[in-house]
Amino acid sequence: MSDLSDTSVTKGKAPQKRRAIANDIASGRHHKRSRSGCYTCRLRRKKCDESHPSCRTCNNLCVKCEYERPDWWSSSEQRKVHKERIKNKIKQTKLNEKNQNALLGRRGRPTPLGTPCAPEFNFNRPFYAEAYDPFASNLPTPAFPPTPFGQFPPYEVDVRTERQLFVNDIQTRVDTSFSTFNTFAPPQLHTTLPNFPENEWMPQFATMPTIPPVPFNHDAGPAFGPARTQSHLVMQMNIPVDDCDRPLLNHFVDNVLRLIFPIAEAHQGGLERARAVLHSLENNKSYLHCCLSVAAIHLKSTIGIEGEVIDHDILRHRFEAISQLCQSLNEDTEHEKILEATLAMIFFHCSVGGPDDHLPDIAWNDHFHAATSLINKLDLPNALMQSNGAYTRPPFNMTLASWIDILGSTMIGKTPQFAHTYRSKHLSGTPSGLRELMGCDDRVMYLISEIACLDALRAEGVVDDMAVCSHVQALGQQLEFTEPADKKLETPYHPINGAIRPEQLTKNITAVFRIAARIYLCSLVPGFDRNQTSTMNLVDAVTQALQVIPGGPEGYDRPLVWPLLIAGAFSVPTSSFRQVLHQRVIEMGDNADFGSFGRAYRLLQEVWRVADDPITPVSGDFPADSDFKPDTYTSPLRSPPMREIKKRNVHWRDIMQKKGWKYLLI
């Protein structure tokens, strides 16, 4: 009907107007105009001139102009979040214009009406699908206008100098001095970030305990050895990085690297792993830019830096990393480096970033699809099969990919890509390096892979209820076979020097994973209910096992994201698990707000909100395979149809799908 009305209006226009419209149609410039304006202006309740592809208001304010109905429009909560983002974007844009106008005004130049916005890069398109030019949409680089000397007063620059004294390899003194000098060159924004002692690997001199020298013990590990040495290794490397990005590199080595491999840090491989990472930073450009982007994300989420400068750093290095990958893929060379950088893009992001990170990015499972092709091309599954852990070590990239593959498959309800390899490794009784890398025994991880296969087959309807129960019973017995002879769990701290005992730590972590795997397995049984006594006992067992896992900012809650998610998703409101988890979140402080841990806790809060009430009408449609009642609810305000949800049976994957959260919670 609207098309007919538009045609009638067009016929009544002047001939010149009709010819102009015809020319626009022929040249592809004609668009069907929305009578209500773009959705961004509608959200702000502002008048829209309906220009295409971007209206004048959105273009001047550098916000995204959308005429097609966006996903966030369907939910009032998402509208509110999107409105806040637009407000912050507008505030930052106006502040930038004000600063620019002040500078231009002093130089006698006219004030520009608006700042051109860079078109957005399509991060939803997997980078391996086709070759593309990542530089086709360049981001504007914030820069200071050239200034002749003498026109402005000089800048004052403070230089901090720090000297450290070590006696018997123990830090005993730290001297810090400051000096100030003037310069006409404006300071780099990257170098004005403050230091945060609580994030440093080495404690300050005032709080460092005096530790008596003790003989080296393999079970105890060297006190402070890997931590201090890793922060100094970067000085010995020739890493090609620009001066403006040097603070990001230092921040990655000093603050982010220890978050990525906390278990490897505790084992003897911690120092070796740090050397390998630094070697990759030196020789793999895509890997380097990935790490710099991750460092910028960590700065943004921990320090709370907002604005276009830090976002530009994140996207700039993200573009560079993908560009290097595409170049190598097009040349069909350096497959090892491509795989290494691709896995870093997946796994490193699990340690940084807030749950509400809205910057465009490629989904982790799209990255892993490319990694799978590279793994097969490099024949790494066969190399993993030939490794026995004693004489032949498994390839590190395959070990890391296995960790992502097994737990990632539970995020999307699919069979692991290399499930057959894990099954063969389980039957042969040989490890894949998972325990030393991430803390959980390899045999338990192999069984989680089998449970994920059963979960996927059940969702696809390949196996019936009787077959599911049979497989659940068999896998439950296999989990019992992984129990150690001594089931006692104790503190992982060494009684003499207080260092972490890696063997005891991995034993405790494996116990938590084993119980969570059993909960996951039981949830596949038809008629499963979280209120069953057996389920509540398993959740309580996880709560008890957490007592021997160190918590706090320097603790080991981050490697436990997956078992915490499984136990929390099937916990009842009265379970002590929720109180214990909440207390551990408080102890972690700001570290609980980012990375996979922060995303998992946010997901749990949403699951609890939906699952704890008996029946509540919720707008929108949930996935068809979820346990929702088909009854509808009509609001007196004539809102869209509502559905009643049987909330106690809501699955956490349904919540992720409803919210559009493509999290990798490992």
C-alpha cells in the first residue's frame, strides 16, 4: 500500500523533480525513505532528515545510522543500553569538537561543522571466508595539529626513574625519583597512564615477605622466580613495535600475560611459556598486534579508560592482526604462525574485556573454524596421537586448541571438532598436556568431550531417552575411574615457604572439574531437575572443593570459569554455592568484572533471575528447543505477545542465545 501511495505522490511532482528521482534510481542513489526517520533518531526522539546512507544528525555526531530495524530495538532493556552508548558517543564527540575548535580558534581557522566518521568494518564476516582489504575502511588517527615553536607554552613532562636492589635474588629495596623538563612536543596519550602496583607481578618492598632460602623443590616451585624473570625478558628481545605502542607491549607482558596462563605459571613450564610468548611477539606480526589489542582492552576494562583513543588502539591492532592473517592465508604460507595468532585471538580475549564490550569483532567459533582447517593441514591431531607425555611432548598449539575445542563445544551444543582424537587418547591413556596448561586432568577433559558429544546427539534427536540414560551411566562410571587413590583435598600452599604446590593445585582443580562434569552429565537425563537431592549434593560438593582453591586477585578462580558456570546454572536459590561464589567475587575486586569470569557471572545472574521465579511473562521468542510454555500473555497496553516461561527449567545456553552473547566461557 505504501508503494502505491509513493507512486501517486511521485506522479504529482514537477517534471524536473520526477527526472531527478529517475536519475537517482538509475544511479542507485534512491532509497525507500522511512517516514519515522532512522532508529537512532527515533531512540533519541529527535527529528531526522532521513538522508541516506546516513542522516545529517548521525553523521555529525559520528553515531551509527540505521534504517533497518536493529536487534536492540526489540527489547526495552537493550534500547536503554544502546541509548547510553549513543549518549557517551555524543558526549565524547562534542568534547573532541570543543577541544579542536579551541585549537583552531587560536590559530584563526574556521570551526568545522562536523567530523567525518569512518565506516565500520564488518567484523561479523569471518576473515577466512574470502580475501579482503582490511585497510579499505581506515579509522581516523587522533593527532595533534602541527604547532610552530613559540606559539604555545611548553609542556611539562615528568620522568620517573626506578632503581631496584636484589640480594640473594630477593628484592630488598626500591628507589624512585622524579624529574621534570619542558618540551614543545605534546605528550603521547599512551604514555600518560598511571602505574597500578596491585597489578604488578612483584609485590612492593613495603609488603614483601622475608622468605628464607630453601632447597629447590619440584613440587613447591621456585619462589617468585618466573614472575620476576618474565617481566625482564622483554628487555632481551627485539620486538618490532612503534614507540607509541611500547606502553601497550609493556602492559601486556607485566599485567596480561600472567592472567592468560596462571596454571602454566605455577608449573615449571611457566617461564618456558613466557619465553615462547615473547618469541612469538618478536617473530609473528599478527600475534604481536593481537596481544597489543588485548592489552588495550585490558587497560580499558580495568582502568576504565573511555573514548575514541583507546577504542582506536583496540580496533587498529585488531585490523592489523587480521590483515597479517589474510596476507599469509592468501600466500598459503606460515601456517604455524597463522594458527598461533588465530588461537591467541580466541583464547587471549577470554582473559580481558568487559561483558558489555560493543566494539565489533569476529565470533570465537568463526575463528576456531579457521583454526580447525589449519590444524588439519598441519596434521597436528596425528602429532598429538604420537605424543605420550614422557618422551614426546604434545604440540602446544594442539593442546591449546583442544582446551578451546572441548569446552567451547559445550557453549554451542556441538560435537568437538577433534572428538575422535580425544577418544583415542583416552583409550590409550596418554595425556595431551591439558593438566599442565590449564589445571584439569586430561582424562577428565576427554570425558567432558564425550559428554559434549552425547549432548549434541541428544539435541539432534539421534539418540532416544533410553540410549541417553545408558550412555550417562557408562560415562558416570568412567568419571569414577579418574578418581585418585587419595581423594583428600588440601591447601596447595607449601608449608615452608608458602609457595604454590602445582601438583596439589591441579589435583584440587581437577576435583572441581570432575564434579562439574558429573552435573553436566546428569543434566542430560530426561526429567532432570535442579531441585533433586542428587543435583544439590553435587553442587554442594563443588562448594566444598572451592575451599582449597586460592581466591582473590592473585587466586585461581579464572581457570574455574567452566565448572563455576555449570554448578551455578543448576544451583537452587538456597544453595550455599551462590553465597560462596558471591564472596569470592567480592574478594577478587575489580578483577571479577572482566574476562570470561565476569561474563560467566553476568550470565549466571541472568539465569538466576529467570529461573528462580515460578512463572513470569517474558517478551520475545526463545529458542524452539527450550523448555518454555506455549501460553501467551496479552498486555493491557497492547505490547507484543508475551510468553510464560517455566523458569526453573531454563537452560543457560538459551539465555545466551536470547541475549545474543557469543561467549567462550573457559
